[in-house]
Amino acid sequence: MSTSKPKVLLLGQIEHPPAQSAYNSLSTLADLLTPKSTNRADFLSECRSGAFNGTIAVYRTFDSVSITGRIEGEVVEALARVGVRFIAHNGAGYDQIDVPTCTTHSIQISNTAPPALSAATADTALFLLLGALRNFNSPLTSLRSGHWRGFPPSALGHDPADKTLGILGMGGIGRNLAQKANKALGMKIIYHNRSKLSSDDETELQQVRYVGFETLLRESDVLSLNLPLNDHTRHTLGAPQFAAMKQGAVVVNTARGGVMDEAALVEALRSGQIASCGLDVYEDEPKIHPGLVDNEKVMLLPHMGTWTVETQTEMELWCVENVRRVLEKGELMSRVGEQRDM
């Protein structure tokens, strides 16, 4: 007697041909479904209709939030009812997903962690670090408006060599950044993480020092945020933390906007406590605090950390491989940290 295949639901688009081919090849293992709905209410109705019954895994993109809304509450319940046990999320950050609720419903979550993602995001952090440290934003704007370096010229910047780079969150991106900042720019590296790296990892990175959070704030000339956003990390940096930092320090954020209180950052920049910053992420994307947009000391990018052909392709392929691993072995290859014990 033949048995029906499991089903996989695709939420969002797979953009790059190598990943499209890899995903389509999963059809030998599962029936591949796509929703007809384009909003949360319709998606919930489609789930209730039985259209997705038998779905074991979901491949989702960041932009698919327009279809489902945040993966929380009744959406998680609806997915669990149709049989979903795994969600392969295409992205390093997964704050669009309520992980505790998924865990309660026995749904495992993976994020994407290919080396290219870490490298591309670290490269972006380095760009923002140099731009903020050297005060490049103001003359860039002046030059394009026909005013050379500006009148008066922008303030002198600072060299990165021998400055202390503090890294908050020493995952793949933080480690890649540490290596590049140390070897290419001659920066001293300190870090704080939820757990200290192994001695082998620290040896591989070379010249990195683990410190407590307060020491990280106190000693960093440049502070880079590389931690995930969740209920425990929201507003990790706010007014008290900015006040504890060196006068004139620089802040770089390529993680998630919500790990920092933007209003408090605007005030710290206004007072001069923070000299400048480089940002790729914001609390309420795509909206940006006017105090950041209007401040010439601030380097701004519109969430471009992984915006390369190579990295986007590798991320899609990684996500497809997570789904393949589910179909072949019943497991994810990059389950999120909160679910390590599931």
C-alpha cells in the first residue's frame, strides 16, 4: 500500500536559480505547497480549510511576514494543527518568530548560518565602523551637493589602529568581525557573550579578551552589536548604558534595531556622549528616527548586511538544506539556540 508524501509549505519567494533548483528537487521527497492567501486573516482561513493538512515543514522568508504576520499566537496554533513540526527561516535574525510559543507546540525553528552570511554582515559592520570613526558621512553628503568637504569642513576623524573594539555577541558574525578588525585594522578586541568562547576558539581568533558587560561598555572605543533580538535582549543598550560608555565612543549596529533604544541613542549623540554611529538596522523598519536621519554624524544603511548575490544565494541554499534534512532525517541542521535542548 502506498503512503502519501509529507508536505512542505513555501512562504515567500526563492529568488536565485541554484536555490530554486535545489528547492524544486525536494519534490521527490515531498509535495511542495504555496499559499493562495496574501494576508494574515486569509492565511488563517486557508490553514483551517485543510489546504495544508499534512505539512511537516515550512520554508519562510523575511518578507513573508506580509502573508502571515508575525509567527505567533493563532498562527503558530494553526500551523501546529495542520502538522507543522519544523520551520526553516531564511535569515540570521528570527525575531519575527515567537520561539517560546513554537517550542510549546513542538515546532522547531532553524535560521541560516552559512559562512557567507557572517562574512557579508561583518564586512558591512566594518564599513559602518570606518565611516563613523572617520566622520565620512558629512563630507560624502557635501561632495554630492557640490561643496567639497563642507563649510566648515567636517571634524577630523580617528584611526582604528590600537582602538578597542567591543563586540557584544560573539557568534559567527562577531567572530568574523573580530578577525577582520584585528588583522586588517589593528584593533584590540574585547567581547561579551552569553557564554565565554572555548579556549580553542579564542586561540583561533587570536588576541581577543572576554569581559563582563559593564567592562565592555567602559573600555570600548567602538561597540559593535551582534546579538539576536528577543525578549531578553530588547533595549540592551539604553540611556544608562550609553552613560557608562567612554565619552565620544562610537556605536555600530548590524544586528536588530530593537536591541538598542533609538531615542536614547539620539539623545546620547546630541549630548556628545556618543560621538557617532553606524546603523544598518532600526527599531521600526523601514521608518527611521528623525533624530538619526538629521544627524550628519550618523552613517545609515537600509538593512544591507547580506545584500549580495553570493550571500543571498547561499542563504537560500542553506534554508533548502534545512528542509531536506527534515525530510531525510527528521532534524534541522541549524536549530536556534533557544531550542538546543528540544
